[in-house]
Amino acid sequence: MKFKTYLAMGIFSNKTSLGISTKTKTMILVLGLFIFILLTFSYFRYQDMSKENKKIQLFYGQQIQNIFEISIENITSFFINRAFSNIHSYGVIKAIKQKNPSLLKSLSIQRFEVLKHESSYLKNMIFYDNHLNHLVSIGDYKFVNQKIKMLDFSNLKPKYGFFTHDNQMTYNVLVPIFQDKFLGVLEFVFSPEFFSKKIMQYGYGKGFIFISKDKISPQKNGIKNGHYFLYSQEKFKPIEKVFLQTAPLDQGKKYFFDGNMYISHAFDLYSYQDKVIGKFVLYQDINSWQQKFKYTLYQTLFFALITFVLLFFILNYGFDVLIKRLEVSNSDLKSKQQELQVLNATLETKVSQEIKRRMHKEEEAKFKERILLHQSKMASMGEMIGNIAHQWRQPLSELGAIFANMGVLEEMGKLDPEKFNQKISEGENLILHMSNTIDDFRSFFSTDKQKSVYSINKMCLNTIALIDSAFKNHHIVLETKEYEEVFVDGYPREFSQALLNILGNAKDVLLERKIKNPKITLKIATLGNRVVVSIKDNGEGIKLNPIEKIFEPYVSTKEGMNGTGIGLYMSKIIIEKNTNGELLAYNDTSGAIFEIWLERLMGT
């Protein structure tokens, strides 16, 4: 009964002892791997949260320090400007020269009250003479800077910083008074609590100022923390005193107190002699982050536990199904092995048949390509015969005119030997021109396919010469632009055929669409180690979408039976397969542009 219950729980299945062992080992391995992945994930999750927390705390501290430094900069520059305004107000310079305290006080008291109203943390405004002796103090705070005589104002630059005296700390701004010569100093005295309040206004909590113990005499009821005394006019509860006495004063230190976790943000306070005399410390309560971290950790563990239980039952059920399928697969495997043995016996025959089939398919593809190439040649040959007719029409007319002229001269008895020889020479020149034309067309259709270095410029001009008369006959302007002679290594006849197909296609489009002022521009340019031959027409562009279909076999944009659809296809085959180049087509505002890109020979 117990064994059946154990089976019902899914720990074992009703298989052989070997099956049970394999299943159990595999489940232990998978679940162990899952636990390892979970622990790894939890570790990296903890690291990510810690890094994020450090970033937040660092940003928090930087913001506090920025507010503190900006507050110092603002209040310093503000009161330096106010000092210069007061110094240069009516009668002040004269009163300082005369060292007249009562006059200085009467002239400055109203301005002090205005400044006190603007900043309630202003305590005193004090004047000193050119020997840095005290002249007059304006304000309720009893303070005379006995250390001012230790300062050097020869550079006439203001001095500012924190200052300790009589167990007190202030922030002082000292502005030298100068008119042709050094006359004295005007000093503003502030309460440092201004900076703590400023930080609190931005919602960053309360800061504390600690003075170095060597800058202040021991206080009976003062709060001491290490080498520092707390400077504050506040009264603290006993537990708060304990906190301030034991909390760290260094930057970025965590401190656990009374069930709460804090982190310190601290930076040094400098005197106007650039010496550290204290610290400003703010303690950030990070309990909320700790709670968030615990919640995230518990949440992760909870979901991991749920996943673990689900995975356990899924694996148990899955293995049961898998074992059943393995038994079925085992019987299938045996039958497949028998089939494989039969297949191995006939494999060589089947491989041989497949090779023959693929070779036959490749031969068919090559045969179709040869047919397309032959059709393209035939189409080009038809156009060339028309071009020969155009090339011969004018020489034949001129030859007929020569013979007619010779007949007239003979009837008139004016055909002397000199004129006869002249006319014969003219006729021979025309016949030679016609013979050269035949040679040019014959060389175009030559089957010689030998790789050689050739000039792109010359091949373009030779190809244009074959169809130039046809272009002129249809009043098509063919403009060429070339900047330098460029050489490539390839098959010049095939390049010429591809170019001729593109030019002929452009001519047919211009004629078919009856374009006014038809024009074709052929441009040869270089870009790095490549040369581009562009053929542009003003025939309103290629009206196919996508435009790349223009290079597919038996696709033609010509109406009726005027196009075979293989010219541009063969041109692309020639350029991209035989010459390792690239043939592109696109439209611009006036017509189509075909570009032939080839690798150029450098240094030729």
C-alpha cells in the first residue's frame, strides 16, 4: 500500500529498475542545476541591486555637495558685488581714508539692514583700515577677526572661507578696499547654518557641521565625535546625542542605529587659508532601500519555490511520458535500422543517379543560358544590320554621284585623265570606308573570348561608333563625358555587347515614347579603385515596380513585339558573372540611369 502511494506521488513510475534509476538521477541533476541557476541569479540580482543602490547614494551625495558648493559660490559672489557697491557708494572711501568709524557706520547701516533683510543669516559687516586694524562693526554679533593680520591682500583679491573663533564657526567674505592704493578690508560674517537650511530646502534632509577639535576649545556640554565637535545651536534629545557622538564622519559609511540604517555623505570645510577646519555631514536614511531589497529577495525566493515545485511535477510527468515514447521509439528504431540496412545496399546507386540528375540540370541551365546569349546576339545582329545600312547609305549615294558625274563629263568631252584619276580615287576612298565599317561590325561579333587589359574609354567610343549613324538618323544627341583614361582587366567584346544592349534599349525607349529633343549621356568616372560607366537618358524612366525586374529574362517595357526581354538580362549576366562587376538601374527626374561598376587597374 505504501509503495502504491509512493507511486501516486510521482516519485517513481511503474517501469523497470533501470528506468527508475535513470529517471531519478536525471531529475536530481535537473533540479540541482535549477537550484544552481537560481542561486547564481539571486547572487547577480543582489549585485545589480547593490550597484544600483551605490549609484543612487553617490548621486544623492553629489547633489548635496553640488547644492553646498553652488550656495557658497552664489552667496560669495553676491556679497562680493554688494561689498564693491557699498565701498563705492557716497562717502565710504573718504571715511575709510579718514578712519572715521562713526561716519562709516552711518553711511553703511542702511545697506547692512537691506542685506540683512535679503539674507537673515548675515551677522556682521566689519571695516578694517590699511593696517588691518578694526574700525567699526555693524551687526549684533560680537566678533572681531584677530587673525586678519595674518592675511596677505597684496594681490587685491577677495578671500572667503569658514572661520572658527570663541567656540563659534562662521563663513566670512573679505573684500579688499583699493583706490590707487590699499585702504583696508570690508568683511561679511555669516552663520554656517545657512548652508544646512539651503540643502533642506531641496528636500535632502538635515546636515550637521563638525569643527576640528584643534580649532575649538573643549565644551562642557558639547557633542564630541572622534576628533571633531558638533557645531549647533540646537538642543538634542539624549538618543540624538548618542547618534551624533557615534555616527561615522567619513564619506559613504553605513551606520546601523536604533533599528535604522543610515549612510553618511561628508565633505570638508575649508578656511580662506585653504585649510580643512571641519566637516559637513548629512546622514541619509536608507531603510526604504533595505526594505525594498528584502522584499525583492523574498519575492524572488517565493517565485523560485513555486517554480521548483512546478518543475518537479512537470519533470516527473514528463519522464513518464518520455519513457513510454522511448519504448515506442525503440521499436520504430529497430524497423528504421532494418530500412537503413536496405538503403545502404542501394545508396551508391541512388547517389550516382542523384549526381547524374544534378549534372543534367546544370547542363540544361547552361544550355538555356547559351540560348539566351545566342538570342541576344541575334537581336544585336539585327540591329547591327540596320546600323550597317545607315552607315552605307551616305557612301553609296556619294559613289553614285561620282559615277553620274563621270558620265556627264564624258558626254561633254571634259573627262581628261587627271579628272578621271581624281574621281577613281574618291570612289576608292568611299569603298575603303565601307570596307572598314564591315570590319568594325565583324570584330564586334567575333567569338574570340580572351581576357585582356583594355581601355574603357576606347571600348566605349568604339561601341558608340557602331550605332552613331542610327542615333544621328533619328536625331538623338549622344553626349560623352570622360575625365581620365581608365584600364580594366576583362573581356572587351562582352563589355561592348553589354554597353550596346543598354544604348540600344535607351534609343528604342526614346523613339517609342516620342521624346522631344532626345538625349543620351554616357559618363566615365572613377571612385577609388573602381570605375563607373553611367548611361542616362531623358526617356521618362523605367515604369516597373520594383525596378530590378528590368533585369529578369523575357521582361520588356517595349510595346507589342518590339522587345525580346533578354538584352538587359544578358547585360547583367555579362557584367556581374563574367567581369565580376555590378550593373544597377534607377530613375531620376528626367529618365533612367544605368551604371556599370568595374574594378579598375591601378597605376596604369
